[in-house]
Amino acid sequence: MIETFFRKSRLVGALPLVLLACHFAAAQRHTAASAASAKLPDAPTPSSETDTAAETDDATPTMFPHWENSRFLIGGQANIIFQAHGPFHSPYQGPNSLLPRGEYKTSLLGTLYLAAQAIRDPKYALDGLFDLESAGGRGDSEALGLAGFTNLDVVRNPNLGSTPYMARAQVHQTIGFTDKMVENARTQFSLAPEVPERRLEFHVGKMSLPDFLDINSIGSDSHLQFMNWTVDNNGAWDYAADTRGYTYGIVSEYDDKDWSARYALALMPTIANGIDLDWALRRASGQNWEFELRKPLLGSLLPPERKGTIRVLSYVNHAHMGLYRDANEAFLAGEGTRPVIQNVEKFSAVKYGFALNFEQEITEDIRMFGRFGWNEGQHESFAYTEVDQTVEFGGDYSGRRWSRPNDKVGLAFVSNAIKKDHQEYLKLGGLGFLLGDGNLNYAREDILESYYNMHTWRGLYYALDLQFVDHPGYNKDRGPVLVESVRMHVDF
């Protein structure tokens, strides 16, 4: 597979994409959108006033300065991804296939972050959070045909349009159990610059569960890191969400010096990949538990300052879901022209799974990470993507070595799989909300992704990204396909 990747890579073909992204950058510089500023390494000492301005612009993580000690936060981001792939081998295709002809699409995602502190005492801090978002553009093949789709920003229902919508609206309460304070990164989710070392936190309202669970500092951010759905999130975690990725719920979190524990209860969609949520918690809900341990994973093999984290997640979903086996048996008994999972759905069906997530600093500039995920796979994929089992490894390398501390190079490999009944459902012509070639010669879907992310000026970033996908949609008869991307990101 690796040999095929290098044989099919055509980096020269990415040059027109770079020029187009530059055009987008000029048009978007005054668009509202990005997260609160992060603490960055100090810039080198300049030799003149002119150099001072240049170095400051290069090191500043946002286009406009943020209030560091205010009870208010205003920020935003804009993310534009131009993505294309060439023709690939495909003896047949179905309604939900990745199109075998060459195609290109552009997605645009803009977010306005607003937050205010009602109580500023860090021991009992109370924040109000509100985000307004717009998701426009399209994904290749309307985001169909891949379990690990290549652009996390794409909304899976293109008919929703780019009309702005409320993405998040939350109350965030902190309850401290000690007077000992530790530094806290000021973000759109938490405004306090310091927090009690031992504390309980609650987030209540509209949210996205990956804001709090399965977080990985190397592989969770499609704006500055990888772009693939199953690289940035655990593909086997069918987390509660509407088609845009949001839900209503509550997240409770207990933090101590070296560990944290989280529980989340959230609403499920009424139908698979639906925009409407089911408010009847007695019949539909998503429950999630996560334990996080912040300790070096390799013990005495690395210096003690090399940070490491491991997270273990489990979830149980109740929703109006069907069994793939029931749909297959109904079709083989003569019902319909293909198996239809919606015809066998039942209320309060249960889908559950587990996930492992780790990250480890190796040197000052090199970090590695990985994920493993599994779910029972008998019930239909309902909220995130069509993955029943996944394994992932990767890492990134800082540009500090070539005097560009805000640049990053990343490489990750992920392999996704589905269970036997799910395979048979697709082979018989069944359609999931993402997949359906009309037939299936099963193989694992393997994805290799690499990127270079470059900070150019005051919160303005450009990235080149390549994704090589073998057996798209788990189909050995189709592909492989090489997807080339250019991303322009602005933090305001």
C-alpha cells in the first residue's frame, strides 16, 4: 500500500490549489470567526524596531489581540478547505459511492465565539458561552463513499445550506475543593486564567461532545492539524449528535492533579444522521464515561518532563435503531429489492462501545499519538460514521528546528473495519447514511494522511494535506484514491 501511495502522489498538482487558497485568504481577512488565543513560545529577540514588528506579527496567534484579564471573550475563526481527487479504478458504483471521476469541492466554516464570566472567583467561576456558526460549501461526492471521510468540516446534509445557526449555548460552572490554583488556558469553553487543582466542572446546554471527550492535542483539530474524520475523532465512537455534530446535554468533570473523570448525557437524533433530536430521554439518549490519566507512558525511558496522557472512554446509546441482521433476513425472505435498515428499527435499541486514546512527547519537537475503538456493530451506525472498529497511530513534528515554532508536520495512519452483518448488508445492496456501492468485496478501509501547516502572519495559517485511501468504503474492488487538499485558516 505504501508503494502505491508514493507511486500515485503528484505534489506538483497541488500548486493550483495553493494559488486558489491565497485568493480565498485575501477575500476572507475581514470575515468574523476563531478560538481564544493560546500561549505560544516567546519570539526571538529582534535587532531593530522593524524586526520587532515583523517578529510580533509572526508569533501572534490571532489576527486581533484578545483581552487577557477581562470577564468577556470575543473571538472567531474561518476555515476554508479546497479538496480534490483524480479518477480511480471503479468497476461499479452505487447511490452512496465516492465518485470515480475526478472532482473538487470547497468547504467554508466560520464561527463566532462569545463568552462572559458572571462569577470571576476561580473557586466558583460561572461562565456563559455562545457560538454562532455557518457551514457552507460541499465535500467531494457530497461527503459519501468513505467511512473515514477526508474533510471534518463538511456537513453531511448539503441541503441545510450556509445559513448561520447556533452551534453552542452553555453554562459552565466550576466548584473548587482546594485553595491551590493551577494555570488554565483561557479558551471559548473556560475563561478563568487559573482554576483549583481539585475541582468539579459542569457544562450544560448545546454542545459538541468531542469538545470534552476523546480530546487529543495531536489529533483533534481539523483547523490546524489533520482533516480526516477518523483521524481527528475515534471512528468507532458513535457519539450523540445531529448531522452538524451538535446536541443538547450535560458534561460533568472531576479534575485532580494527575487524573480526570468525565460523564456526559446527551440527546440522540430521531433518525440516523438526522438534524432533529429526540427529547424523550427515557427512550433515546447517549451516555459517555471517560477516565484520563496524565502520566508519561514510557516511564523511565523518557525524561520526567516529557508529558504523556492516556484516556479510556465507553459509551451506550439508546435510539430508534435497527439490526443489520434483521434487515438482511427480511430481504432474503423476499421483502423489497434490497435490505433497508429503516424498516426494522425499534425504539430503545442499544448500541455500545469502547475507545482508547493516548499521546506522548518524545522530544521537545516530536510527539506521538494513537487511538483504538470498538463497538458492537450489530446495530446500525447512527450518529457519526460507519465504523465498528478502528486503530490509529501518528505523530507531529514542530517547525522549531527550522526557526518556525508555529509550523507543524503531521503523519497518521488509520485502519477502519465493520462487522460481518454490516458487511453483508452493504454486499446485498443496502444503504447506510454514508456508504452503499450496490455491492461489496470487503476489505478494511486504510488511510494514510500527512500535512504541513504553516503560520504566515497574525493567526493566518496555510496547510497542504495529502490523504491516500485504500479500499474506499471497505470495497476491495474500488480505489485506491489520493485526495489532495489546501487549507486556509484564520484565528481572529
